[in-house]
Amino acid sequence: MKKLVSVIMPVFNGEETVLDSANSILTQTYENLELLILDDGSTDNTYKILQKLNEKDKRVKLFLNNKNKGLTKSLNLLIKNCNGDLIARQDADDISFSNRISKQVNCLKKDFYDICVSRAKIMDSNKFIPKYSYYFPNKLIMKYKNPFIHGTAMFKYHVLKELNFYNENFYYAQDYKLFFDALDKGYKFKYIKEPLYYLNVKDNISSNYLNEQNFYADCVRNNKIP
């Protein structure tokens, strides 16, 4: 029996992208998965779209925050409702390649690895990301920036539990903090060099809240709690 993979995807006002993102998971070549989606207090038609998707595919588990609580708390809520031994991220404005989950599961079958990430292809571009940083040791790059694309991550559940999940003091850069702590505690990363993910870099959290992201990222690098 193949391991169950729980894919977690919070979304806020994602009516234009959430269906394509969700379908990129539901059409994976790896079928033994569940998709947990949390509408974080959207004010558009996101929840109505997700309700229809939930009716169509019972692998979709739908959750709702009546008011916006932010990405970090939403991620933790979803993780605590997962049934799988493997937890994968998916952002609501990105697209996973159809073989992404299968390739990552194969990597994490090996006891040596705890976390698996991949490169991505920038949406509407031929550029790959990251371009060069994955050639260098993770701990070295981590001193200057987050070398991992959050949406491509897959974790063994026990790793997230042992790290006490995402640190809710970090409203932004919560992924940087999690990866930083995971490396610090000696968890082993597998970096798949090929892209398995289409990444949106326009009108997203990273681009719209750059100053806030930078503040929280500095807290990670300086080992401070904001």
C-alpha cells in the first residue's frame, strides 16, 4: 500500500487561481493523497469554488476560518487535521507538475531523508528558480536567504511535530524559520535539481509584503523572536 500524502493549501481571496492549483494536485500520477484546503476568511468567491470541488472529489477536505488568521496559523491548523505520514505544501496560486508527488515520495522512502524540496519554473517564463544557490551547502546559503521554495516542500510528519510545527510568532517568513530550525537540528534535506513546480512571482505575499517579509527574515537570520 502506498503511503498517504496529505497536501495542505491555505488560500485567501484566490478565486482566480485556486481551482487550477487544486487540480494540479488532484491529477497527480500519485493517487493516494488527500488535499486539505483552508479558506482563510476570503471575501471573494473562493469558498463557493472550493465547495463545488469538494462535492466533486472526496479527497478534498475543506476548512474555513471565519476571519483571516494568516498563513502560519492556517498551516498549523491543516497539519493537525492531516491523516498522512507525508505532508506536502501547495500554494493556491502555483501549479505542481503532474509527477511532483511521486518523485518526492520516492525520495522520502529512504530513511536518510526527512524533507524534500525541488526547483521550480517561474510561471510565464523559461527561467528556473533558484538559479545557482542550490549548488552551495544549505547551511551556508541559509545565513543569507531562504534557499528553498516553500510550495515545493514535502515533510515526514514526525519532523513537523518534533519542530512543534510552524512558529506562530512568525506571521511572515514562517517557512524560512521552519527550514532554519530543521537544518539546525540536523534533519536531512533532499534537493531535487529538476523543476517540479510552476511558481507565481506576481501579486503574491512575497511581492506585496516585501518589507514585512524582510523584517521577519532578519529575525530568522539573527535567531530572534519577533
